[in-house]
Amino acid sequence: MSPRKTSLISLGCNGRGVALSTAMGQQLARRLIGGKNAEIDMPVTGIKPMPLHAFWPVGVTAAVLAGRVRDRLGM
């Protein structure tokens, strides 16, 4: 059995994370070069699931239909 491997990734910067992503890139490069014991100056957490994420297609469809109804009614 092989030892468990972990990966580090940076997620969650939707459009406003240019500085944060740049800083995180430096941190991840430090870990890549320095190995597993190299410190990272940012918190390392697990990925948290988004509640009700599986239902996003229903929400998008409802929003599109509601918009079409408003257009038809001239609202």
C-alpha cells in the first residue's frame, strides 16, 4: 500500500482575488520547492461542500423562466 499523498490547491477567488491568488501562488511554490515541511503563511483547510449545490440547474431554469414571464408582461 502506498503512502497517502495530499495536494494543495487554491480555490474560491472569483474575480476579486488577483492579489490573493498571487500571494497564494508564492506560498504554493514555497511548499513545492521546500517540501512537505515548508510552512505556508495562509490557513490550510478542507474543501467544504456547498449546501443545495446539486439543485443549481433548477434554480437557473426558474430564474430564466421568471425573467421571460416578466419580459412578456413588460415588467
